[in-house]
Amino acid sequence: MTPRDGVTRLTGSWRIHEGSAGAWRDPALDDSQWRTIIFPGGYERQGFHARECWVRKNIEIGASLIGRELFFVLGNTRSGYAEVYVNGHLVGSHASLRGGFQSDLNAIDGWRVPGAFVRAGQNTVAIHFVWLTVGYDGIADARILLGKAEDLGPYLARIRSVIYLFEYGAIFLFAFVIVLMAALLKAEWQAGDRYRYVSTIFLVAVGAFYLASQTGLTLLLVPLGADAFNLQIYCSIVLLPLAAIEFVEHYLLGRRTWFRTLTRVVVPSVVIAGIVVGSQRSFLIYKTFAQFTFAVILYLLYLAICAIRRRRGTLAPILASALLCMSAAGVHALMGDLGIVHTPPLFHLSVANMVILASAVIIADFVSISYKNKELTTSLTRSNTELTGALVRAEESTRLKSEFLASISHELRTPLNSIVNIPDGLISHFTEQRIARCESCQSDFEMDESDTIDDSTACPSCSIKGALRTSRSLVYGGQPDETIGFLTTIRNNGRHLLRLVTDLLQFNTLDAGKMQLHPESLPIDDLFREVEATLQPISASKGVSLRFAKLESGRMIWADRVKLLQILLNLTDNAIKFTDSGGTVTISAHESGPNWIMSVADTGIGIRSEHHQVIFESFRQVDAGHTRRYGGTGLGLAITKKLVDLHGGEVWVESELGKGSTFFVRLPVAASGSSGARVS
């Protein structure tokens, strides 16, 4: 062979002798009588059957390489052990423990050849082979090279780096996917579709087991002998079709076919048979099962193509491409076994590709969800400030509701205590009394407990004997004035509860946007007279002077009579409530352009300026202590504002702490649209 760019390719004919003898490494040995073998190529396929053999090749090395360190690369050797000699000097050895199964993608090996081993003129390369499985032997690819160490050394390192990155990287990726799938399986355990994760985990686990076996990673974890190692590879290969058909049928068909059922029976049977017969004979089972595996791959490819034709989602083309690659890799492996091609094996890559795409399919389910959430995420980012504000308002609302619940609990508890406990006192005044009634004259007579009546006892009224009958009845013994006071307290507290419940129901109706208006033209002075008639007794009992400004008779406003009356009653009652005895509450109204301005002014406790807006908010109480002292739910102003808004008006307050308050309501004088409205 002639060197090219410092590298000599040693493919082609070699001299071979079956058996073994140490002298056969000697470069001076005459090997002209030896037979010829072609590498790359199979050993038994070329008519050789011994488990050991020596092969030799004489080459000319260029003068520029004499005395320089060289590098020898030996391509993928099938199941066996190899020792490499250059001019009788051992430069390295290589072992492939596979007992006739898939070739190792990483089986290429190389060794440095010291410059002292190389001489001018003819040099002899001798290799001693010991085949583990005759029939699955020889050199599988054409990477048999001798050249400069600075060229071939980095070349081999790069090949191994890529292979290590791919194989070990895929294994660790599969481990990550298994953990991810397990997490998703746990999350979806109750969702009814957990089998898609189970089938994916099974496929990924089998793929990881297969690659770990092919790369020898399992030997680093658990030291195994050659037989155990071969059985491990055998099992990893046999499980592949079962994992693939479980995954593909589930995703493409969503049901189990007879072929999957058959595979579920065949695969465990083949695994058990291989374990029983041992690693040497399992190769024979594997050669038959490889045809079944190829049939499974073609069947799954057929399913994927049918799914593509039926346009059943985007999954089918992905699986079809993966299965097509696996089919091509299987054909490539078959052609390699037949000696048609001599290139590195590709089935490992197709398995990894299949598993990666299967994992991608599962992850794509969640990626699609993430893609749909992308716009939402962008929107959330833009409105982050608003959300922060909303959170603050939500926390404030929670606090206000808690205070409101505490207040309403107090307001309900006080009257309920009276309503519940006063009847106990009234009931205690009732006593049980024995009564005798005459069936003849219908007269009643009180009896002592010691009195007895029989048929001979005569009626004191009509003197008829035997007509008296005894019974018991309740007699009230309480004082009338005291009883009337009790009943009056129950009535007042019941009315108070009714007002509380009415406020809550009305607020709920307004807050839900279900309150309707029925506006009409109303005389304002009539409304003022109703407010006065309703609240004058309350203000008088508290010692508060209630005054109404005089209005020109016949002045009209467009509003819902019941709702506007409630607005005025709420504001006036609120003013009376927060005004001490001797104070004054004044109600007035005047026209301002197209609007009526109504005001309720008091000389009460007043409101801080920072609270002028918040007092109209739902559940907002400026000071919970005031609510306890003056009573009420704290919803009056919130209801008032909603009713004013419903009319298309405005309500506000002007106040200083300790100097009283004035509430203003602005409403349109005449109708501005339709005769009916609804809160929206």
C-alpha cells in the first residue's frame, strides 16, 4: 500500500493462517504459503472456521515517516479479541465481548507506534484474532489505517468524542426524560390518559438500556463476564420491538391490535429462551428474531404512513421519519452482515433517534401549551404593575371584608340576643293550672293539686253530678307594662335586623348589576316631606334638630322615586347618627344648570380629608370604633353611591374632622334618554 497525505490505508488482501503460534508475529517469517483474506469482511464467510488466526500485511512506509511516532487505527471488529504487532512489537490489543449481536458503534480503536518500531523499506503489521462467536466475526468497516500520530491520533479522539457525546449524552438525556415522564405520569395519574406516559417511559428506558449495553456503560456500573454481558445486549435488543409497538400503536391507533398482543407474547418468550440456552446459543435465536424485529419496524412504518394519509395530526410524520431511519439502519446492518457494505453501524443512531423523537412528542404536548401561554405571559409582563396594584387592593379588600364581617356580626348579635333571651323571661311567667270544666254549663273552675273529682261531684254552677272534667292549662302571671316593654324591644330589634338584611340584599343586587330604575318626574318638596315624616321622630329622640330648606312649589326632578327617597334617607339618617345631641342636620336642594344639587349638612364629628373618597367604597369603614358606637352595617354610603351612579349622577362630601360634614348629590333635572335603565 502507498501512503497518501501521511496516512496508509490497509484495506484489501491480508495473509492469514488459522491457529496460533507466537513466531507468526516475526516480520522475517515467510508467509507466502498462507491463504488470503479480504478486510474489511467476514472471517467465516470467506471459508475460515478456527476460533484463532493470525493475519499479516507487508507495507512500504515513506522515508519521511521513518523514525517518527506513528498511529495505527483498527476499525470495528466483530465479537473477538485482537492483538496488533508492528515489526514483531506489540502496540496494542482490543476486545469486543459481543457474542454475535449488533456491532459496537464505538468499537474503533487505535494505538501509538513508537518510531523505534518503524524501519526503512518493508514493514510488517500482524494481528492475532481470537473470535468469540465464529460466524459473527471479521472486521466490519474500512477504517484500518497507519499514519502520522499527529494526524490519526486527533482523528480517533474526535471520532470518540462525537460518539461519546452522542451515546452517553443520549443516555443521560433519556434518564432526564424518564424522570420528567414520571413526574408527568404522577400529575396525570387521575386524568385517564396516563398510558401515553407509561408507554413513553418504557420506550425511553429500553432505549437507554440498549445504548448503555452497547457502549459498555453497564460494565462500569456492574462488572459482568462475557456471557452475562452478551445476555444483557441480547435482552436490550429483544425488548426494542415491544417498546416501539407499545408506543406507536398507542399514539397512532389508540387501541391494541392483534400484532401488539402477539409481540407481547413473543418478546418475553424470546428473552426467557435466551436466558435458558445461554449467550452462545442465544445468537442463533437472535438471528431468527432479528427478522421479526424488522417486520415490526415495517409494520409500524406502515401505520405511520397510513396516519399521514389520513392526516391524523402532526405526530405521524415525525414517527414515520424515525421509523424510516430505523428501517434503513436495519437494511444497512443486514448489508454489512452480507459483506456488501463496510461502514460503521447505524442502528444505534436510529434507536437513539427514535427514542429522542418519541420523547419530543410527549414534550411537544407541553410545548404547545407553553406556546399558547406565550401571549398570556407577554400580557402578564405588560400588566405587572396593574397586577401588583390589584394584589394590594385584594389584600385591602380582604381586610375590609374581615372588618365588615366583624361589624355585621356585632350588629346582628345585639338584637338577636334580645330576640332570643327576652322570650325566655316571658315564658317563665307562665304557670300550669288544673282546671275543672262542666260539660253541661261550660263553666271553668280552678282546682288545687289536692282537689279530687269523681262521678258524685256536683258542678258548683249547675249542680249536675258527673259533668265535671279535669284538664291543665297555662296561665300568664306577668305584669302588663313589663310585658309590653319586652314585646316592644323584640319589635324594635326585629325591625333593626330587617333593615340590616335589607341593606345587605340591596347591596348584593346593586353589586351584581341587577337593579333596575323606573324613573319619573317627581316634585322635590314631596320627597323632602317624606324624609321629614320618616326621620323626625328619630332626630327628636336623639335631640338633633332636623331642618329642611324651603323650595319653590312644583319644582320637578327626573328620577326613580323609591331609589331617590332611599338616597335622601340614607344620607339624612347617617347625618343624624353621627351628630350628637344639640346638633343640627340641614337638607337643601337647588338647581345648577341642567342638574339638581341636593345637600345634607350636619354639625357632627366630621371626616378626615384623606377618607373623603374611601367612605363610598364597598366594605370600607373609616373607623370600626364608630361603627360599634353608632351602629349600622357600614354599607349605607356604598349603596347610596351605587344608586346615584345608577341615575347618572355624582355624590361627594366636604368635611373637616370635628366640624361636621356636607354630602352633595348631583342629579339631572330632566330625562336624558330612555325611561328605564339597568346597572351594567
